[in-house]
Amino acid sequence: MPASPPKPCKKQGCRAITTNTNGFCDAHQDDAKKLEEQYKRYRQKRISSAQRGYGTHWQRVRSWQLSEHPLCEICKHAAIVVHHKDHNQYNNSPDNLMSLCRDCHERIHKRKR
């Protein structure tokens, strides 16, 4: 397998070039390990989408909504999120659903991205 092309280190402010698969230069491998451990702990604590109330029925509703309305209803970019207008995750009627891009969805919920 050919070596990957050199890329800048992912550590903010580092100007080194690396071909390491994790994207960090040799000097910042400890930072890469710390990030990996943080991510593992996050994934272990996070509950599944089914446990949050988004099971197979929701997956079918979401797929249908995105196939019928593939563009964000606000900015017309590609939609990847289905939003409940009334914020009730159990009200899956078509008039309560909006197809949105990630940025518009975060803006509606006033979250930073």
C-alpha cells in the first residue's frame, strides 16, 4: 500500500508535516492518545439513539422524510437532519417534520458548531 501524502499536524499551532495515519506529528503523539482516550470515554457514556427514543420506526420516518425533501428547508443545501418543529420526538406526522442541514439545525437549537 502506498504511503499517504504528507499533511500538516492536527495539533493547533504546529507547523510540522506528517504522514502518520492519526494526523499528528511524532512530537504530538501523546496528544493524539489523550484525544483517543477522551473519545472512548465519551462513547462509553453516551446512550444509543434507540435508548433516546429514536428506534427503527424513527429511522424509517427519517429516511422517508429525507427522500421526499432532500434539501434543507431553510438554506437549500443537502439535508442530513430531520427536525421536529414542535420539539416532540414522538409526533412524527409529516407536517411536523423539517429536513435541515446540520448548520441550520444547530442554529435552530442555538448550539455552537
